[in-house]
Amino acid sequence: MFNLRGRVAVVTGASSGLGKQMSKAFAKQGADLVLLARRLEKLEELKNEIEAMGVRVLPVKCDVTNVEDIAAAARVAEETFGKVDILVNCAGSAKNAGVLDMTDEEWDFTIKTDMDSVFYVTREFGKIMKKNKYGRIINIASMYGMVGNMAMGTIAYHTSKGGVINFTRAAASELAKDGITVNAICPGYFDTELTHETLITPEFTAYMQSTVPLGRYGNEGELNAGAIFLASDEASYVTGVILPIDGGYTCV
């Protein structure tokens, strides 16, 4: 089960963090990879690592808030591999502030990076999937798209990830007729480049321990099983699903 050999997977935000982890996980299952991120040098490093697993890798410099970049990336992916089977919308960033303090610029940056980009990328690569009547789209939302929090102000992030969750449901219902499933993963507290400085503080660690039933942060690789499942042929009857991988944060 869960053999992805012969499949082509596109991963945005692949240069670091969860995107990098999932890219390597797909490669271990046999998928060829199209790696998208702004830092091409990081993608080249990852390419060398992944190619050692016996799959093909295409690194593409791409700003997921730029529709021209996305269109160019889709063209080169289709020209190189002839198809796209799997898309993981993982790229994101955020400016953190509460609802009374956030500036227009901070709001716009977060919404564009974390929500608008998912629409732009899905629209472009979904057109390729439609040609073959097959696709697996996995949006990386957040448990913060499902709930609020009392540890810190990050209103735009909550809003953008909530948008991604309902975008997932709407896209799933629209694209089912084209053989494309659309699902979302909602990670909890995982240590990445973007979250490290927050997570290592004693105050936030104490908050995590009091709110996460498993009592710890997510470890590297613990998102991979969910992504591989949703990307697989075996998950052909699974669409519109919102899957928290959060140590139980959203169950209490």
C-alpha cells in the first residue's frame, strides 16, 4: 500500500521545514518531485539528497504569491514530466499581532502568503490534473484555522488558515467530477524555521504542555504519514477532509 512510484508530486515551500520533510517522504515512497520555493540554492541541496533515493527531482524557483512565477513553474513541470499527480500547498509565512494591533501591511502579507497563494497554485496545477482526470491536492492549513489561542496574538494567521480549510471543502466539491481529491492537514506545534524562536521559550513551552494532551511538540516526520495517505491511490474515496495532526490540541 501507499506506493507512489510513477507519480509526480509538486511541493511548495519545499526548501525547509514541513515541506522539505514531506518531499523526502514522498521520494521514499517512489514519487518524482517538483520542488518549489524562493531559495533555489536550498532546493538544489535537497535535490541532491532526494535523487540518491532513485527518483527524479526538478527544483524550480517560485514565489507562490506571484501568479507569473506559478504559471511558469506549472509549464516547466508539465514539460518535464508530462503530468502532475500530487500537489502539496505547504508554503507560508506570517506576521504576528493581535486584532487591535495588527497593521494593514502585516494583515495583507499574511493573507496573501498563507491563503491567496493556495488559490493561485491550486488553480494552475489543478488545470494539469484535470487533463488526466486524476489528482491529489493536499493543503497544509493549521490547527489555528480551527480554533483561537490565548498564548499570542496572530489574528491574520488564524484567519488565513481558516480560509484554507473552507477553500479545501469548496475545491473538493468542485473538483471531484474531475477525479481530483482535495484535503487539508492541520499541523499542531512543529519546530520549523518559522516557529523555532517562539516554541523554545519557557513561557510557550509551558502553554503547550498545558494545552496539548500528548504534552509535547510534534517531531520531524510525524506529518508524513498523513500526507502519504492523502496522496495515495488508496485514499481515492477521501476528499474534503480536514485532518488535525496536533497531539490532541483541537480535541479539548
